[in-house]
Amino acid sequence: MLTQDPDVKAELVANTARAVERGAFGSPTFLVGDEMWFGKDRLRDVVEAAAV
């Protein structure tokens, strides 16, 4: 299982640390450039921002 792979675990820890450093406080949090959205109800905004 990939969840038991040490490299995958290390990447998860690093990604989580970067998200917290950028202000993420829950899930789902979406980061596009310097903008952050929280909650699945913001997914349309995330898609629009990513398409620019």
C-alpha cells in the first residue's frame, strides 16, 4: 500500500507543513497562487482561478 511507503509519508508531512505555513486550517483547503479557499462550496471559484 502506498500509504505505508516512507517516501509517500514524508511527502504528506511536507505538504501538510507547507499548507499550514500558508494559513490552511482545515479540509478541504484549495491554494491557487497566493489565493486560498476553504470548503467544497468554493470549488467553482478555485476552478475559475486555476483556468486563468
